Amino acid sequence: MGIGEQHEPVSTGRIDAEPRPVGWRSVAVWPESVGKPPNNVSRDFHRTIEQATAVCDMLKRGGLGGERNVFPLLTYVEPVLAK
């Protein structure tokens, strides 16, 4: 191929590239007294990481149902990958 000639990109054959998330999941781990199945963990799907983070922040501030009585032991956001 000469100088200035263009060509189609060539696949590197790499299969270890991480897939892009199709959404985000907010996860809250609750005390056993809440009795949320399964394993006292609640999960919700969101389109953006900002939405999932906002839900986690609200749960930490307002607790279960926003009633400020029962608070999650742990909250986090995780990617949802295509199957």
C-alpha cells in the first residue's frame, strides 16, 4: 500500500474487549429485619448511571420508602450487560 492510500480497518481478533452496558442497576442491601427477598437485596434497572446513583443516594438519605426508619447497609451501582 502506498503513501496516502486508505484501507478498511482490520479486525485484531481480540475477544477480550469489554462490552458496553445496556443499562445500570442500583443495588441496596437491607438489614435482615426488612425481609426483602432474595437475601435482603433489592435491585432496580435504570437507563443511565446517573439515575442509578440518584436512587442509591435517595435510599441512603431517606431509607426504605423514604420514611427514615430503615436504612440500607450498603448501596452500589453495577452495569447491566447485554446477554
